Amino acid sequence: MSKAKWLNEVKWDDGGLVPVIAQDAVTAEVLMFAWMNREALEITVQGGEAVYWSRSRRKLWRKGEESGHTQKVREIRLDCDNDVVLLKIEQTGGIACHTGRRSCFFNKLEDGRWLAVEPVIKDPKEIYK
Amino acid sequence: MSKAKWLNEVKWDDGGLVPVIAQDAVTAEVLMFAWMNREALEITVQGGEAVYWSRSRRKLWRKGEESGHTQKVREIRLDCDNDVVLLKIEQTGGIACHTGRRSCFFNKLEDGRWLAVEPVIKDPKEIYK
């Protein structure tokens, strides 16, 4: 694994992960939230497409590997504590969420209820067939 | 503590926390990332100003309690897995970061180095005096 200084400067948590926010590079919409380990971040930078660490499957997860909804990375930011990453991305297909919506943040709190306020652009059955 | 259904629908992690992204309600800039426990989220909704859980100090942290840089909450979103919260906020003073910058995400990866690309708006010594 690379010993790159910029990778050492990231403060990985006890599990070797950092939280990652993916934001649309043009509209600035927050599209999703995921995690990366060191290898995922390195591959993301090398390849220019977002690769995350799936905590549930415990393996690298090339975003879009099943759906085709890859994410081209336009810019990478690190926060003041060096422990959160922000990706500015171009979302292939305009769909980041596995529910077929543009963004994962489609539930809005209104009068004490979470309401799904964003439309499903494509049926997940069509995406993951 | 409240037994509100909307609070029960949030999937709190093993430590009783959720990651929270704070985004400028107007410009859509991602300003900071923090954590909330159930009480923090409930107080945030009740009071309309962001209250986080400080993992380092292990106590509730009213954003701006020292700096005056409070965050008025305009909208609250929850992601598709119910385990990440997005706040759309109005940032008092236009400064979210303890370094005196507008956003915490001021380090940009350029040619294998993290470069601070956003200006310090106010000297932290002036903010936390």
C-alpha cells in the first residue's frame, strides 16, 4: 500500500475509516454519505471514480458497479480536523441513491414526520436487474 | 426523554449517535460535519438551532455557545438508510469553522498535497476570546 504523505495526513478512525460526503460538483446538492478506508481513497484518487468501503459487506465498493451510477470525482476536500472527506462529483445517470432517487437525503422532517419529498427517477428493479 | 416516533425511526449507531452534515440553506455549501445523539436532535428540532454531541468532550454542544456562530435550522433531512442527517442551516456570522473560515472543508487535494484554499475570515483569537 502507498505511503503517500497525503494519505497519512488523514485521521482514520479506530476502524481505519473516514466518513465521506458526496456532493454534486455543479448543483452542490448533497447526494450521499459513505465511508472509505485508506485503500478506497487511494484508488478513488488514482482512478478518478468514487470507491467506498462497504461496512456491511466488509469490502471495497466501486460506486456504480451494479447500477452503472458511477461518480466522477472533480474535487476532494478534507475538513479542519482531517477526519472527514468531501467529494465533489459528477453523478452518472443523475441517480446516487439505491432507491432510484437523485439524492439519498429525500426524507424531510415535517410536522414530526419523515416525508419522502423527492421523486423516484428510475425504478430500482430496472436499475438492479 | 421523548418517545417521538420520528426519533425512533432514526437508526442510531452502537454509540447512540448519527453523523450530521450541515449545509448552507442558501448557497448549498457544505459547512461542517458533526454527530448528534437522540437528545441533541430533539433539542435541535425544538429550539430551531443546531445542537450536536461532542464526542471528545462527551457532552451536548450548542453550536456557537462560545463563538456566537450559531446555526438556525431551516430544514432537516434523513437519508435512505435512516442513519445520516442533513441539516440545511443559516450560519450566523458566516463562519462555521473553528479556524475562522466559512466552511470546515477548506483543504483541497492538489497534486498529492492538501492545500488550505479558503480564507480565514476572522482570527480564531478574536472569535474565542
